[in-house]
Amino acid sequence: MSRNKNRRQETVKEKPVELGFIEEIDELWRLSSAYFSSKFGGSPSWLDLKDLPKPSEIKCGSCDGPTKFLLQIYAPLESEETFHRSIFLFVCPKPHCCVEKNSNKNWVAFRSQLKRQNEFYSSEPPPEDDSLADIIPEKFGTKLCRICGAQGPLSCGGCHKVNYCGKEHQTLDWKEGHKGECTDADFNPTHENQRKGYFYKESEIVIDKEVIPKAKSKAKSEKQRLEEYEKFVSEGQLGTLSDVSNADLQEAASYKSDKAFNKFRKRVQYQPDQILRYDRGGDPLWVSADKTMEKSDIPPCPLCEGPRVFEFQVMPQLLNHVGQDGVEGSLDWGTVVVYTCEKSCNSGPSYKPEFVWQQDFKEVDV
């Protein structure tokens, strides 16, 4: 993962899970490609600057329209092939594409990786200034969509100065002002001329270790409460034992009815503003026992045919940052889980498709 900042005070750690937190910064150049950051919003800070995914590969599986960049994480591994490694996540926020629960049709993820010696970046760490902010795809002849920052093979038929991923974003740009720009002989678009209003507000994702405070020895765990409850039920003694309070039994019963959600709630409460959990090869923190992914449910890597493993999950707290796309239940989730090739293979294209699963909160009858 990316560099740690402002590490929080650690007590007793249950498991080495890394958490992501949103942090707004003024120096947005720090989020550009050559600085290898994890970030939310803005346009993608592509890793490989030439062989970008084709627009057809980033389309929504529900409406067949373009998806919207959500976030990327910088997650290098200890091998020559994965010295630089980033995972990119896209979503289609259109209301009719968000209706289906516990699905993945409107999600797309890619993994990209580079050796330390590559044609885009120095083998040395980037400097603490903006001198590398101009290392962008356009510098390597790659045209980008003015709206979304994806590959833009389609150019404006009038001025031939701006590019798009497809007709939908070309039409949107025309309405947003290109109609007037197109006939202006002095119009000279740059990378900064992207339609910023389309993106989520660009912010850094700061990585920190998860902290699990040590429980007090006298406090009963949820597991203990559940075991007591089941013992009382099996022996027909529920309500007859004076040494167990009604509150204890009620809490244990609640734990039994929604064990996964209770685990989720208890774990998240220590750092409630976390928007991401990273634990490559570990297990997701499910929001419900329903619609989870077993190993047999996860499709293998389509490139090397090897298994995929859990890498990270997006938490519901990120919905606080998606603006209008989260209004009236359009974009919504319990958690979004990303699985990647266990070997992080280097087969196939530069941007390798990975598997995403959206799990929603269980609906409870009131």
C-alpha cells in the first residue's frame, strides 16, 4: 500500500489489516501518476500511460454506458514484476443500474503493474515537488476522454482538438460548453480542461494500520453471550436463571440473528470513518451472512486461470463522499469487495480485469 501518514496510536492489534481514510489535500499534484498515490475521485491517475483499457472494457454491464472512476489504490508486492502495482475501481451510478442488490453488473476493476525499470517513471522515489506532475498519458501519445479521463479514441468532428471515450460523453461535453468552444479558433485544450464537475471530489486515501483495543477481561464477549443463550434455550431454562440479566440474553439473541452484521459493526466502531479495508489474502468483513462469496464462487483469473484472492473492500462510509450519486438511494452498498489474481500474473493486457462483488445490507422486516 502507499506511504503511511499520521499513524494513529496503536494498542493491541487483532490482525494486520490496513485501513483507508479520506484526506483532502491542496497539493493535488501529489495524486498524479508519478507519485504513486491511493486516491478517491478525480480522473484516474493511470499507471501504465500508454496501453489503457479500451472504452468497451470499462462499460457498465447493465446499461452498456461508460462507468465512472471511483478510486484507486497503490498496492505493490515484493517481486520485480509488481514493483509498481495499482488497482482501479469504476462504477456506473445511474439509478436504473443501481437497482439490483447483491450484484456486480455496474462495477469494473482493473489491475496494472510495472517493473521498477520502465519507460514511464524513474527508478528512484519521486521528489517532494510537482516537477513530475506533467507525466501524463498525453505525453506518450495517448488520447484521453475529456469527460471521464479514460482512453479517448473518438475526436470531435468539428475542431478535432478534444477526445472522448464514446458518443455519450461527446454529447455531454457539447451540452457542457464545447458547442461554443468548437468554433473558437483560439480554443487550445489542455489536460486541465477536463470537465471537473463530472468527477467525484479528488482526495487522497491515507493508509493506516487497524487498531483493535484490548477488551476488558471482565466484559463478556458476544460469543460468550451467544453460548449462554443457546445453553438456556436447549435446557428449557430461558428466563429462569437469575445470574444472567435480560439484557445479556437480548444482546445474545440479537447476535445470533445477525452474527455477520454484529461482527461488522463491532469491528468498524473503533475507526468509524474508514472507507477501505486492505487485507490481501485475508477475508472480507461482510455486512450480512447473506450473499457472501465463497472461494468456489469467485471466478479464476481469465488470463492465467489461477485463483483469485480477496484484496480489499470499500466500506459504506465512502457514500458520504459521492455527492448527488448517493442521493435518494441511487448509489448505495453495504460493502464492495475486490478479488485479484493470487499470483498477480503479468499475462495479457497492461490493465487486467479483476472481480468485484457488491454486498448490500440485509433488509429487515419492521
